[in-house]
Amino acid sequence: MQKIKFCKVEELPEGKSLDKKILARKIAVFNDNGVISAMESECKHMKAPLNMGKVENGVVTCHWHDWKYDLKSGKCLTHEKMDLKKFEIEISDGYIFILFDF
């Protein structure tokens, strides 16, 4: 398992998200009422950046065409078989880390 620093917890206010390219993968981290989660950062529909979408009630909604994804599982709630890869996170010493198992 590899652990990579993503950002400081304070850089991710409630209801917001950030994305970065880490190990050749675009990853978004979301803060939904203090619950932090991470998954692929592009909508499966047209690759819109999900970090610009609306985050609420455990769901991120793509700002282009309203596709919805569950933040806990990465499951697409709009269309079957269009789920996003989820990443485990760890919060330590005020930082959010993404955990990779290759």
C-alpha cells in the first residue's frame, strides 16, 4: 500500500472538492458535511471535472449534465455500469492522504 499526501484538511471546506493528478490518475477529494471521500475526478459521461459539481447528501452532481455519483461507493446513480473508481483515504497530522494498493 502506498500513501500519498493530497492536501491539508483545512484546504477542503465543507461542500467543496479538489482534484489533482497523482500517479497518472485524476483524483477528486470531496468534503460532504465533514465526511471526506476520494474517487476518480472525471464524469464518465463526457469527462467533466466533478470537482466543479455540487456536493450534498452523499452525492456529487456533475455540473455539465447532472449525472450523479455516490461519494461512498463511486456508483453512478444516473446510469448503470458507469461507476467511478474509489480510493481509500487517511487523515493524519492535518493532511488528507490517498491510499493506493497496486
